[in-house]
Amino acid sequence: MLARLVTGCERERYRSIVVSMTVPGAVGPLLDRAEVEWHTLGMRRGMADWHGATRLFRLLRELRPEILQTWLYHADLLGLLAQLRTPPFILFWNIRCTETVGVRTVRKILSWCSAKPDAVIVNSLAGRRFHEQIGYRPRRWEHIPNGCDTSLFKFNEKARRDLRRELGIADEAIVVGLPARHHPMKDHATFLAAAARLAAVRPEAVFLLIGQGVDRSNRALRQLIEAHGIAARVKLLGERADMPDVYPVLDIATLSSAFGEGCPNVLIEAMSCGVPCVATDCGDAAEILGPTGTVVPLRNPEPLTAAWERLISLGSGARRSMGEEARQRIARSYDLQGIVGRYDALYSEFLAQYGAADAFPATGRRHRQAAARSQ
């Protein structure tokens, strides 16, 4: 979503610069192709790295941005420190999840300091509720969900046919997909337990797992699949850069997350491709799906299997109709152009409020006194 935002902003009005705390990963090539400037701090994961922080402070003194928008907890904390060491700027935090693991201390510090940024952006209503419960009291909440390019993510019959042929999946097979990286929050265990139940009664069912760490090199995942006796029915695709071509292969898309979700991109993307979805009641899944999909309880394979069974029993025509309704819902509320427009409106409001220009000027021109009053 970060890459979509900075590449979707009007270049004539905004100069966007991305700073990665660690390595840019999969986002770097996307930014390169879009000719978006980016830097990396080279910080080590899981360790305090003051050298990386000082590199950021030096960069901010050089660039002198009007707005610093941080993304995820550790970046929020670093942005807070930058306020003390660099020329003033408008600061937006960006929360992308509900509860998560391994960041309790950082999150506690952020909750104490949550009135410091000018606004806290959340991509989910569930995320706002959770953070209010743990003590976040920002000056302003701003809800801007994720979005996708509906002109890119759409049903493609040729892509469906070609990739099924490449993967050895029959035309009449019912393909249930889980697009999710391998992580405890995604709960592959519940998905696979539900898959085993469905496989026992639906010989035409095939299960497609897509995402980082979801490939043959993942021994623990392979062993779990084999323990359920469904190795012949499960295909592991790993991380893919061609997801607009992968989603149309699916008859049913699934998100089986047990915790931590905010506004799941995979549901928005699958729905935009006309694929009916089943998701656990995690984050804003129910808000996204509305009446066009099915929400089931967390960590329980039985209702997940039952939801798949109901969709399969409807037949291909009814599923296609549901998928079209899902796509229309995404076009109305989650199309990327509209989501970028909401960020644009937020930027413009604060820049106007503090007397700044209506752009991120390439010269780095600042209105320090006006911006300082916001701190």
C-alpha cells in the first residue's frame, strides 16, 4: 500500500521520498520502476541501532520535508525521535494492524506519546478500537483503508486458463486459495485442517497457497500438509509478483488469520478480481466483505469448511455473480484513486493549516515557525 500511495500521488504536486529502516525488500523494485526516490538506513532487525537513527536525522536535515509520514510501530517511534533532532515537520503516524507480537514495549511507549503526532492514520476501524483500548489518545484519528487499482485487479479468463494449465489444475477443479505469507497470524494450520475436511468430501477441491515463505523449502509447512494427508491436493506457489493473474485462478479466496489484521489487502484484491471470499472475523474483514462474502470464527476449521462447502454447492454461476457484486463493492469504496485522494485531502488540509505550499517542493522550502506550532 505504501508503494501504491507514493506512485499514485500526483508528481506535479508532491515529491515523495521513501526511507526504509532496514532493506527495501519487494517494495524497492516497485519504487525503482516508478522512479520514486528512496533511501535505506541499513538498520538491523530486532536491535536498537542509533547509527541508523542518526542517518535518518541527517537525511531529514538535508531534505527538510514538510510532512513525515511514518509507517508501522518502529517507524512511528523513530519519527518521534526525529522531532527532537531535526527541523520541524508535520508528523503523521500510520497504524496498519490490530494486535501483533513482539512489540509490546514499543507500543507502550507509543501509547504514552500518541498525542505528539499531528494525526494518527489507521487503515482499519478495528485497529483504531484496539489502540484506543491500549491507551492511544491522539489529537486526531484519520481512517483511510487500503485500496487497489481496479483496472489492474480484475477477472481475466485467459490468465485463469493459462495459469491453471501451467499448474496442472483441471478446468473443473474447485480452487480454494490462501494468499498469505507464512506467519503465525495467518494461521495456516487452521486453513489446512479445514482443507483436509473439505478434501474428504470434495474430490474436485484443490488448495493453492501463495506468499512469502509458502514454498517447498518450508519444511514445517510441508510436514503439516503431509500430516493431513493432502499433499497431492495442495500447491505451494511462494511469493508471486503477478497476483492480478493469480487471483482469477481461484474459485474461492480465503483469509484464515487468527489475529493482527487491519485492512487485509488480499481480500480487497481478490474481490476486485471477482472472486468470492471467506475470511475469519479478524480486523476489518467483515467491514470489507459486507454482504458479498462470508465471515467465520477464528481458529476453527469446521465453520471454515462449511463456508467453502456452501459456496461450492451454489455452483459456478452463482459464485460468479457473488464475485461481481464483490468487485462492485471494491470499486465503490476501495478503489486506489479514491484512497490516494483521501491522503491527498489530508496532506492539503495540514499544509494549508500551517501556511505551507500545496506541494512537497523539490527545493525543500520550509515554513518552520508554522509547522513548529503543531508540535
